[in-house]
Amino acid sequence: MGAKDLDATSDPAGSRPPARHRSPFLSVKFFVLCHSFLQLSQLLVSGYMKSSISTIERRYGLSSQKSGLLAAFNEVGNTVLIVFVSFLGSRVHRPRFIGGGALLAGGASLLMTLPHFLGEEYRYTDQISSPAQNSSGLCQSEGSLDTSSTNQSCGRPERHAHLQAYPLLLLGQLLLGVAAVPIQPFGISFIDDYASRKNSPLYLGILLAVTSIGPALGFISGSFMLRLYVDFDKKSADQIQLTHKDLRWVGAWWLGFLVASGLLFLAALPYLFFPRSMPREDEDVAVESRPDGKQQTDPVREVSLLQFLKSFPRIALRTMRSPVYLLVVLAQVNLAALLAGLATFMAKFIERQFSQTVSLSTMMIGAVCIPLAVLGTVLGGVLMRRMNLSVSGASKLCSAAILLCTLSSTPLLFLGCPTQEIAGVFPARDALLCSSSCRCPQEAFNPVCGSDGVEFRSPCHAGCIAMETDQFNNATNYTECRCVTGRGSASPGTCGSGCSGLLLPFVSLLGLTSFVASFSQTPSYMMILRTVPTEDKSFAVGVQYMLFRVLAFMPGPVLYGSVIDTTCILWGEKCGKRTSCQYYDLDRFRQRFLGLQVVFVCGGLLCFLLTIVVLRRRARLQEAQPAAKGVYELVSAREKEKEEMEDQKTRR
């Protein structure tokens, strides 16, 4: 089929080929299939990024604030360019713009993997020294310890690649945000333009379902990818000494981006062949065709870009003057900021609080919390439809859902673990005199658990002189440890917080909170659509998403990351520079991280309660208006009757 045939927009109905001979690129159903696959691939990248953020933080020595900024940086490009989508509308070849966005997303995802391929192998602290220089991390005499190997390591090109990693990751996130600009808005408008009125809600429902599934698949795939060692492509299995339970473990964070880039490039191909416009589905042909057999199209009022930008602030202010609209959007901003922070750091919280692996923590979010949130969103829409709720009823449903969310989220503050005793770090940062002669390097981090239940930063800090290895079980045990009371031995790994049994109740309550809170999503959207003028609906939704990004999705992860950093009790060091946090005060971590969640939930609840007050006042005014109108009409009628009587007297 030629390009002219593909771009035909007004073929006579009788000249169309039968459906079985028609190109699939003229079918709305095929477009929905392609767009579902594209959105699944795009949102898989978003979910995977959040599932890998703590691993990237550990690999490149980032603070939680920096990793939060990295997670939020894709919103920057999206926010800057989203306004132009409202202007371009149907003026452009939408499928090609969508395909271009998919190609850019694939390239950006591929760019995210470059720090792994450009940099050298991951080197944790015990690998900084050469094999001849205390590579075991044991306590050695003063004369036998030489730091020259450490200085040589810090002078390698790996240091430069390490510094370049963060800017490359930021650039990749920025391009991912730019790539997402045309995909969802153009896809939804294209489907709505050419689907039948009966099928359009079904198609959009499929897209929304896929939109919800994408991040969940990203977290689940992240759980599997992070079980592989970061350098499995550079090392053999025998050379990998760490296990995924080790605090120094770094999973293959880059692998998911590599797979996602392939999916995005594949998803972009069909859009190169879709026409600019296509015939509407058969059900609407008879209804919307003119007598001459040509489709009827509504004229579009062309506006220049300058006129559009001039009118943008005026329409935005007019939209936000509606108190109900503003309160609902502010409520959603609170919940969106909450969601942005929890999606980025909740896996890290579970990992540290309950001494779990990164992969299991990520699986909890992807397999429990997100599916329950999707189910709650669907049931909220079903409940609103069954009860045929008005705007006032929707505001009450939202308030009830967020009130229940407050009640279910508050107990999470008390479900957690105290910080384990860490010698020289917590509860007091006292010098370890027992290992002072070992001259342990500041960078050493290889946690061991003493036989007395006290944790040490490394075998050197525990004063361990010897190491035993069981050949049958491949287990290592450190002996003759000066700082360990009793047997004087230590085993590799952290002692843990000692309350992993609370993980199941915590995740269950967190899932319930996600389920209940998501009941407010559909009713709150309907409140917005029903309280703004018809001509401003599309614009109101656009302003809503812009406020989401500016007030929630961009600052949310950075705010959460900054709060988490304030609970750090020991920062790592590498080559004389501070890296990621090694130990947190778990009580402060829990109280501040989840306390911020309660603050946002209460903010959303307050806004929804205020909408009830505003709507009640509006209803009272509307009830008073007919009575006032009746009195006015009665007075007017009497005055008119009096004027007629006087007029009759004058005539006589």
C-alpha cells in the first residue's frame, strides 16, 4: 500500500476495501495493541529505575538525596515540554511523533547502561588493596600495612569513570522524560479520534490497565536482575566472592535497562507505518458520514504558538480559581508526593529495617503493594459507578478513603526494629582501643557479627587475627578477635536488626494502606472533570499533571532522600571522599520516613474535607437562589399589576 493510500482521510465509504483485506495499520485495534506494548515497555523502565535506585546508590557512592534527584530528573524534561503537546494536538503526524518518542526512550535507556560498560569492575573496600596487602581485611601489625596500593587504586581511570557516571545517568533520565512527552497524550487522543463511541472507553481502559501493570513488572524484573552480580559479564562465577545477602553486594542494575531498550526499539517500529489519520471504526461510519459518502470532520481553529503561549497563563489562572478544582488538585499533589517518595525508597527501607536482600524488598513492592493499588483504583471506579455518586458524594468517598488510609498507615510507625549494636558506631562513636594497633583503614567496610552479638565494620575493627574456611560448606569464620568477648570469633555479614518476623505484618499493613488510598483516585479525577467548564476540561487535566510534576514528582524523591540522609550514622569513604551511607539509625529512619508519609496523607485528607465544606456552601447558595428568584418574581408581578391598573385609570 502506498503512502497516498495510508494518508487518505476522506475515502468514500463504498470504495473502502473489506476489513479482511485492509492493512492492519488502518485498524484502531492494532494501534491499541501496539500502544499497549509501547506503554508497557516505557513504564517498565520507570519501575525498574525505582527498583534499582538503592543499588545504583551503593555502586557509585551516592547519597539518598542524590539518588532521589536522579529518580526525579526525568520529570524535568517532561514538565518543560508537556505544554507544547496541548498546542500541537492533531496538527502533527501523531503516530510518527509517538514512534520518535519511543526511539528516543530506547536510546536513553541504552545510555543509562554506559557507566557500567565505560567503567572498570566494581571494587568494594577489601579489593582496594592488592592481594599482598591485607586483602583479607584482618588485623595486621603496624609495619606490615602499606597504603600505597590504595593510592594507586584511587589514581586509576576508574575514578574518572566514577565521576562521569552520575551525569550520564542524569542525562539518560532527562531524555527518558522528554521521550515520554508525546507517547501517552498523543496515543490517547489518536485512539479517541478514530475509535467508535462504544469501543473508545474499552480501549482507554486497556491502556490504563497496562499503565498500572508496567511499573509492577519493572519492580518484579528488578528483583530478578539484582540477584545477578553487577560484573557477571566481566567475571567468572568462581571469581565472585560476595553473596546477595552481603551489605556490599551490588546487583546487575544495568541489565534491565539493556533489555528495556530492546523492547522500546521494537515497540517503535510499527509507528513508522501508521497513517496520520485513519477511517473511524465501522459503527461510526454511518452516523458520521455525509450524504456524499465522505467523513464529516470538525474544523479546527488554528492558533499560532505565540497566541497559545499568551493565552496559557490566563486560562491556567481561570481554571485554578475554582476552589473545588484547586483543593482536589492539592489533595492529589499530597498523595502524588507520597507515592513518588515511597516508590523510590520503600524497597530500601524494607531492606535496612528488616535486614532483607534488595531483590526480596523490591519483590514486595512489585508483587504486593502495586497490584493492590491497581485493584483499589478499579474498585473505586466501580463503586462510584454503582452508587452513581455526584461530585459531593465523590468528595465524601475520597475523604473516607484517606481517613481510613491515615488509620492504617499510623501503626506502621511502630512496626520496626531498633538499630543493632555496632562497635565504635552505635550507640556511641567511641574509639575501639582493642583494635587501635591494627591501624584499620577508614575505608574498610566488611561487616562481621561477633559471637557476643555485637557487629563490627570489618574483621580488622573486630581485631581478628586469623581466618578459617570450611571447605565443605564454603563458610568463613574469623578467630582470635581481640574485641569480641567470649569465644572471640566472628562470622561474615551483619548481625541484623533481629526482628525480621515483623516483615509480614508490615507489608500486609502497607498493602492495605495502598489499597485503601487508591480508592480516591478515580473519584478525584471525576470531581475535576465535573467541576470545570466543558471547554476547559482538557486544559484542566494538563494543568493538573503539570502541578503533579512541579509540586510532587520532582521534589518528592529529593525530599525523602534528604530526610533519609539525616538518619545516617556512618558514611562510607572511598579515595578520601564520602560515598553512600553504610549504617542508619533505624528508629530515626522509620520515624522520619514514615512520619513524612503521615504528613502527606493528613494534607490530602484536609484538602478533601475542605471540598466537602465548599460543596455544601455552594449547595446552600443554589437552594437559596430559587427562593430569592421566587420573591423577586412575585414583587415584579405585583409592580407590573399595579402599573397596569394605573395605566387603565389614566385611559379612563
